[in-house]
Amino acid sequence: MSIFRFPLLVWLGIGILITSLGIRQSFGIFMMPISEHFQTGREFFSFAIALQNLLFGMFQPFVGMAADKFGSKRIIFFGSIFYALGLYLTSIAAESSMLYISLGVLIGLGLSATSYVIVLGAVAKVVPAQHAAKAFGLTTAAGSFGMFAMIPGAQWLLTDFGWQQAMQVFAMLCAIMVALSLFMKTSDKSGAQQANNQQDNQTLTQALKEAFSHRGYWLIHAGFFVCGFHVMFIATHLPSYLADKNLPATSAAMALAYVGIFNIFGSYFWGVMGDRFNKRYVMSALYLMRTAVIAAFVTLPVTEHTAAIFGAAIGFCWLGTVPLTSGLVRQIFGARYLSTLYGLVFFTHQVGSFLGAWAGGRIYDYYGSYDPIWWSTVVLAFLAALLHIPINDKPVARLAHA
């Protein structure tokens, strides 16, 4: 299936992810100005972002269940409102502790309702199984394009107007997600029925029991934990790490922008590879690439050129895990409860994100260096590559449910 023949819902989801994840991935460049404004160490901002990611993951299974029951349209609409409210309250916060509620709780809830789990769950119900990984890759690439588009703009707003005004502009951008959600058609049962096939009689409880008894499901959890650890450590701490190396702020913004633009190609590439080859082996190859890229970056001298090259290289395998992981869950368990089952996997991802964001700040404040955490990411990447090899990715043999 050509990407231009994908249903309208896929393209609406792409617009939502561009906005939601573009804003989210820009938070790293706010660490130093916000920390300086409130006269706190880096651990304070790191913990607020870590809390956001933990709650993002904790809300995800419940939001996924709600989307499976009530449809994605309502979930995305209300999630966009919470997202905007969190951004605005962050911009007017008078006390640093307020950021735990606004930047942490409210934005965490907003993200859980406007990101991959909900959008990919809707896409899975309207795209044939043999093209699912490619559709997931295209949709995932949208979040990367948002990162590429948003971060330079955020840096400009930050430089010319300050971080409070930048957050308020982001809050207004959430209106885009509200508008797009209103056009999502989630009441048409024909596409879902075709995708669900023989799963129509399976209950949510039965689906959860089936997944929890499958060893491969837990290995998928473990691999996605590592992905979350990588992504949020790098997104949150790379700007500060480069600043410590006496590089200008523009180099960090450019490196993160390269992460975004190269992940546009990478996400689609890994999704296509997942449709053509065994997804678990493709996933192992992705993590081996991460291992080599991160090890090279922390070994070589850090310059503006190496920072840009690192951004491009890590960007190519940045979120390629999303179409592969969601594709594996769909391949093994089917599409009907994908939002729920993938939502639980994503919760594990966000536990990794919490630890990556928080531990980076904690270790830096304790040791005065990011070196220990960088080498931890190298080891974890290699372990994740090994974890995917023994996964049994055959569709479950499901008895017909009465």
C-alpha cells in the first residue's frame, strides 16, 4: 500500500504527533534558563521532567483502555486541553514546586492522551496488518518532524522573548491538536471489524491474561525500558552536556534538530524493515547501532561537528523502536486491544524515561560529570540488542471465545 493511500485518520494522527511530541522534545533546552530562574540545581528540573515521563507512562494504560472503549477522538481532545493548561501554568509559576504539578502532572497526562499509544491504536484499526509497521513508521516519523520543526523555533523564542513566553506560545499551539481531533472518525466499525477479525469475542481481561502469560511480551517491556532511558536522558541532558564542553547553545539546538530530522527517515526506514524482515532481528540491529553510536560519541572529543554527527546518527535510530515495538505487539496479539497492550509496554518505557531524566541530573550533581551515565547507556543498549533475539513473535493460537 502506498503511503498516499493511507486513510485520513493516519494523516490527522500525524498532525497531532507533530505538535504533541515536537513540544515535548524541546523541553531539554529549557533546563538551564528555568534552573537559573528558580536558583535550583539541575536535579530539580530533571526530576520535574522525570515525573512528567513517569506519569505519562502511568496514565497510558488507562488512557489506552479508555480509547479502546470510547474512541481516540475524545481522548485526544481532552488530552490537548490538559497539555495546554500544563504549559500555561508552567509559564506563570511563582514557586519552583509548582512545576511538579504543571510540567510534571498536567503535561504528563496531556502527553499520555496525545502521543503514540493512542494514535497508533487508532491507526492499527484502519490499516491492514501487512502494512502496519510501515504505517506506524510513517506516523512515528511525524513526531520526529515535530522535533525538527519545534526546537529551532523554541530556541529562537527562548533567546528573544524568554522561557515564559515560549511556554505560552506552546500552549496556544495545542489548539492545533484540538482542531485535528474533531475530524477523527472513530465511530465507523467496519475498518476496526476487518482489522480485529477473529478477536471480536475476546474480552479485555482475556487479552491481558494472554499477554501477561507470554514471555515475549515481557522481553518487549524490557527492551522498551532501555529505549525510554536513552531517549529522555539524551533529550533532557544533551544541551547541558554540550554547554559543559563550552559549546554554544545553538550547537545543542542544532544537534537535537538533527535528531529530529534524521529520525524522520529512520522511523520510516525501520518500519519498512519491520514489514520486510523479522521484527525482533531488526530491533536487535537497531540497538547494536545505538551501542556503537553512543560509545563513539563519549570516546571522541566533543566539538560542534561531532555533536551534529551524533545528533544525526542517534536520530536515525531514535524512535525506530516505536513502529517495531508496536508492530511486534500487534503481530503477536492483534489490533483490537493494541492501545491497552502497547500502553502497558509504553508505561515500562516511561519508567526508563523517568530514570534516564532523573538519574542524569542526580549523577551530574553528585559527581560533577555525565560520564558514568553515558557509559550506562552503552551497556543497556547492548543488553537490549540481546533481549529481542529469543522473543517468540508468532501470532498467539487463540481459541474462539464464547
